[in-house]
Amino acid sequence: MIGSDIAKRYARALFDIAREEDRIEAIGGELNGFSSILKENENLVEFFANPVFSCPDKAAVMGDILDKTDMSATTSNFLKLLVDKERTDILEQIEECYRKYMDDVLNKVRVSVKTAFPLSSELSVRIKKQMEGLTGKNVEMVVDEDPSLLGGVVIGVGDTLYDGSVRAQLNNMRELIREEM
């Protein structure tokens, strides 16, 4: 998902402040941590999205939550700003944009690997090294099992998808047969 222009502006502003403070990764981690808190608590998300509750009420709840966490003043102030501007609904997009800015600066790329069966540690290391060679960046790899693939792997790097799954190969053969008929 590509963030909206508004989410990009908020993410860029926070990122620029984090860069000035030389705390890019720390603030990114705090933003991710707070986003996780929201994802785990549906009632909290609904509360912040509900126009029935006033901005001061939402700010008070945000303050209570932040008091119970170990967030920096920068991240806390940013989250309070989102409440004041009624932008908590785009926090996930802001986090995604921030992570993209952070990855660009740190020369990092996120790679998702889907397999039908668990990968051995040796194969996982080989895939990671090949992706680092292909992208020229440090690879952060997430491996998920998807039995529907039947076999093979599907590797996602940014917007590019390398589909070496048995399911995809069977679909390709099916299409070739249809074209021949």
C-alpha cells in the first residue's frame, strides 16, 4: 500500500526530526510499537475514529497511553499531534512511509518469502545472500508458509514479485494449453 500524500508529509516531517536527532531507527521502532498497540486493540481504534468523542477526551486517553509507555518526547508529541489534527486513522500509512524513508537511508530492503514448507536455515541464508546481490542492499527477510503454493517459493522485493511456485507453473501450463486449443 502506498501512503497518501498527507501520510507522506507527516512521515517526512517526523523522519526529518528523527534524522536531526540521530534517532531514525529508535523513533521508527516507537512508531511501530504504538501502531502495534492500536492493531491489538480494536476498541481503541474505534475510539479515536469516533467523532462523538471530543478532541480533549481523545488527547487525554492518548496521554494516558503514552504515560504507560517508554516513548521519547519526539514520538509522544507526534502522536499527540495526530490526535489534535484528527489523523490517527492514517497512522498505519504514516508508519509505512516512515519505514520506507528509513530503509532508503539505511540502504535496506524488505523481502518477503512465501514457501509451501519450512525453509532450512542454509536455504534461508542462500536466498538472503542472493537477494542482497540482486538488490545491492541489506536484506531484511520475512518467511511465511503458504501450503496453497504446493511447492517452490514466491519472493517479493518492493513492487517486484518472483513467483517460482508450483501453483504458478501449473497455471502457466494451463494457459499454454488453452492457447493451443
